Amino acid sequence: MGYSWQAVSEANLVRDSDIKGYESLVKGIAKDLEAKGMPYEAARVRASLVNGNYQQNLPFWQEVNSQSQSNISLVKLLCQSFNLRLKNLIENQEINR
């Protein structure tokens, strides 16, 4: 998986000179990740194509995508997202008492 993000970084080097080639590489990386059963990582790679403006029907996707950076592990992002939702839920329950 780490090689996939390395490949995305390498693809970024040709982004300005060959946008079609860049998009093809990144889409191929995302497809490969999805085939390996890594839907979040595939979605994060696809989101990098459109500066994060990518909708995906995955739990916690909005939270993960809004703070997503390739150098932050998915596990950390999911944990942060879960903790934030839990905190908001607890705060809302306290307000409604």
C-alpha cells in the first residue's frame, strides 16, 4: 500500500506536463487498490485527482476526506473521525438534557 502512495507522488511529477497520463496513472492506482479490497485508499487516491472534491459512500468518508493527506495513515484518520463523531454525539446528548 505504501508503494501506491509513492506511485501517486511519482505521478505528480508529470502532472503539469502530461495531465492525461497523470490521470490515467492515478486512476489505475485507485483501481488496483480497490481490487485489493482497499476502498478507502482507492477513494483517497481518486480524491487527490479532484483536490478532495470526491463523494464516496463509505462510513466516515466525509471526515476522512476533509482531513486526508497521503502521509497520514488511514487507521489514524478513521480513529480521529470516530472520536470526533463520538465527541459530537456526547456533546449533543448533554445539550438535550
